[in-house]
Amino acid sequence: MNGVATSERERATEGVTRLRLADGPLLRPVLCRVVSMVLTRADWPLDRLEDALLVCDALCAHRDESSDGKRLTFSIDADEHEAELRVCELTPESAERLVGQARLPLVGNVLERVAERVTVGPGQAGGGAQLAIVLSGR
Amino acid sequence: MTPDMELALEARAENIAIVRHALGGFAEAYAVPESKLADIRLAVTEACANVVVHAYQDGEPGAMEVLASMQDGEMTVRVRDWGRGIRPRPDSPGLGLGLSLIAALAETVQLGHDEAEHTEVRMTFSLQDEPPSMNGHGP
């Protein structure tokens, strides 16, 4: 097992936190704690921090239908103004599905309501797809 | 064995807090007792601090990686880096207690390199006295 890929290791030296988790009960407690700490260190206000955790909850709640059921990979990059949470190593279909499943009756799409931008794009190194969620810190 | 959790981040002192919180989430999922979690956090903190202080030359940016897995009542944590390796350092700014502390807290400690020649500290912690279980699914 070689751990996180070299390009991601290089990104870690640029301040991007990379997290890869086994699907299951581990997902929510670890993702929420890591995102909380990264945003707290970036001096985010509490209300925006809560919004970010809402995004994490939505992603964790719908990961069953969108992941391969084994591992989910995230990257988190934040400064005081903006944070980008990426869900990596998805298929284009699963990335779109993950966005679509965040829709709630009478509320709309939670991800799109809370985030500044929600985009599905090609994965790094040309493989698969990734979901990028950009949140504003102010 | 593929780890249950892999966390890669910049080797900076302030990032050790992120590692400690990630371990808290890991422990919550596996119902690790609080006293054991305190030992694990302290040992992993020391290992990460070694990376921050010793692995990379002054000012050189570098990454650290923390991998954790649970199997058969034993938690394994590996802390690794891509720096200059573990070697004697007469000008060390620390007290030199880190590895001794890790050895006292963990059941086993291995220092060396992983299969890709990265510097690695591998620690195991036994949870046999109080078997871990996934929240909501265990005894």
C-alpha cells in the first residue's frame, strides 16, 4: 500500500489536507473533525463552520449510492476567505448522483444552497471525476 | 493491509492538532476507550512532532502522512515522511524523549522505512482489554 499518491503528497506541502477513509461508520466522525479543524485554523466564523459541517453530513449521508463502497478520498484547502472541499476518485455518474441526492423537499439542494460553487469535473491525473464544493468564509 | 484512514498534510506544528482530532473521530467510530485514546494521541503527537522538527531541513516544505487501521482488537498507526530519515542529531532542539515516550505508550514500535523507502514510525496499540466495536453494531 503506497498511501496517498505522489501528486497529492506534493499538494500536502502546499497546505492542502488530503484524507482517505474506509466507507462506513468512520466516515462522518473523521471527516467532520478534520474539516472543523482546518476551517477553525483558517479563522472561520462559527455559522460558516456549521454550514461546512452540513455539507459534510450531506456527503456522508449519500455516499453509499455514490462511492464504490470501499474508500472515499477528500481534499480540503482553506484560507480565511474560501474553502474548497473535493470528493475525489469518483466516476462522473457517481459525482452527479452525489449532488442530486442532496436535494431535500421544500429546501432544495443542500449543497447548492450552502456552497458558493458546486462543480463536477475531471479527476486529477486524468482519471475519473471529482466533485468540488467551494464555500465562502464570510 | 489497506489502512482505514489515511491523512496527508503539510508537516507543520499547527497541523498536529488536525491529526489529534482525526484520531478522535477514528476512536469514536471504533469505540476506543478514552484512556487508551489519550495514550494513542500522545504517542502519535510525539511521532508527528518528530517529523515537524527533524524530517525536513529548515524552511524546506514537506509532507507527513498518518495511516491508521484497526484489526483484531489492535490499532496500528503509521506516521511517515519523505525527509532525511531518522539519524542522531547533536543539535536537536528537543529533549530527546519522544521515541522513549512512544515506546512506553505503545505495545510495539518499529522505526524504519516502508516499502517505498519513506521514513516510518509504526506503532501498535492493543485494545484487547476492552474490545473495540463499531458504534451501534458491536456488543
